[in-house]
Amino acid sequence: MGEFKIKFRGVRGSYPVVSKDVMKYGGNTSCVEVHAGGHLIILDAGTGMINLGDDLTQKYIMSGSNNDDRTPIKAVVLLSHIHHDHIQGFTFFRPLHIRSTVTDVYGNVNYNECLSDELATLLFGKSFPLDLGDIAGNLNIHDINETDAIILRKGESPILKRIETENDIEAKDEDVVITCYRSYAHPQEGVLIYKIKYMGKTLVYATDKESYHGGDRKLANFARNCDLIIHDAQYTTEDYMDSFVPKQGYGHSTFDMAVECRKQLNAKQMVFFHYDPSYNDEKLDIINEQYKTIDPASILSYEGLEINLL
């Protein structure tokens, strides 16, 4: 049986923080490393992607005595959206600058825009020494939507297939299948929620989404009975409802909203994710102890946390 392993590289929202008070949970922005069926999948490209890239580059160097002998790095990057905290680490991902690297990036912007053009504008050109076209590695950027499935098959390039329902996918047993839907519960252009299925196990990545009164029915239908959901939990309920600076409408959930969601979709396990940068280790420790009692099936993410679904 293959592997289905998840490692958290960055768990913060909004902007990265560096302080002795955040060393336990980490200060990097959103990035989750997934290994499934021999494929590397990277969920979002926040600053946590930088350390991941350094580790991959070191492994690449150690794989052979010269570039011809070394094992190329291949990665699929799934962008939930293109707010800065989800793309800040992309240009500093060292494997992009190695000629043999193959990186396939998937995401979505407005219907009249192109993801490649948006990334070129936001990350390269005037904000970086290189233009998008100057990247040394093989970089392929794809626009996807709810009618697409990505199939990762051993020995083949990623397959992008148009589907009406998931029954149209026709995947083989060893395939990794990725689907998504767009949630509009995050300004300005919504966010993609991803589902990764492999060997009968399911991972759902649902960051940067605000919940609704009575729960999120669309997410519940999409993710029902999943083995693990990574869910946005940027605020405590007290901060969300703060009378001076309320966070309603910011596009983020509370820990309580996330718990309600987990129960509604009957997820076996949930990991809280995307913490407000002002939450230090002490505050997160208090939250952790509180939710051990409220919902034992939910845990707090931290940089370096590893979970194996197989």
C-alpha cells in the first residue's frame, strides 16, 4: 500500500510572524505538504513553502553526484486563492530555479482573468528580480474550476479532466484524485476548497472560509464522511464578535464554527488551521486545552505536525 502523509509547513493567516512567543506553533503562513501515491502535492504557497523547498533541494542534491544523476523534483501546487498569505513563499521556493524541476500549479481567479497573468503581476516583474518567464524549471500554470478533476497517475503527467459529477472520473485504484469547489465565503473572489482521495481515504482542505448560520451545507455535501479536514479557524468566538473591531465578513471561521462544521459533515478528524498572527503560543495552548474537551476529534495544527491517513 502507498503512503498518504500530511505535514504542516505553515499554519498562520494574514502575514508571517517571527517571535520567541510563536515558536511552538510556528509563524509561517499557509502551506501543507502532502505525499500520496508517490506524488508530492503542496496546498498553498505561503511562507511555509520556503522551508519545504529547502528540504526538497537538499534531498535533490543528495540524490546524485551531478545534475544528470539526480532525481528531479516534481510537485503539484494547489492554490486556494491568491491573497498574499497564500502565495508569499512561491518565488522563494528553491526547486523552481532548478532546470529539471517540474511544477504544476492549479488555481482559479475571476472568470475573465488568467491565473498565470495574475501570478506574474503579483509575484514577479516589479516585485521580484525575475519575471515569470525567467523561471529555470518547468513551470505549468493551470486554471481549474468545479467541473475539473486532477488525476495523478504513476509515471504520467497530471491529467486534467472535465467532469459533471465525481462518477465521471473513472480513476484507477492507484490514482490520486483531486476535486474542488469554489466557496464565496471569503472576499474578494472566493476560495477553492480541495478534496484529495487516495486508496479509499479522503483529505479536505478548507481554509479561508467563513461559516454560515446552521453550518455550510455545500461543504458538508462535498466533504461528508472524509477522514481528515483541515479547516480555517482564524478567530476565537470572542474576537470574531468583538464590539470594537468585529471580524464578521472577513471570510474566516472561529474554532466553534469549525467544530460545528466537522460534526455536520461527519469528518473523522479535523485540524484547526490559519490562526490569527496575534495569537501567541500561550493563547493557542489555552485554546488547545479547551477544545480537547469540546471536540476530542479536533486538534490544533503546528509547524512540523505529521499525520498519516494510511
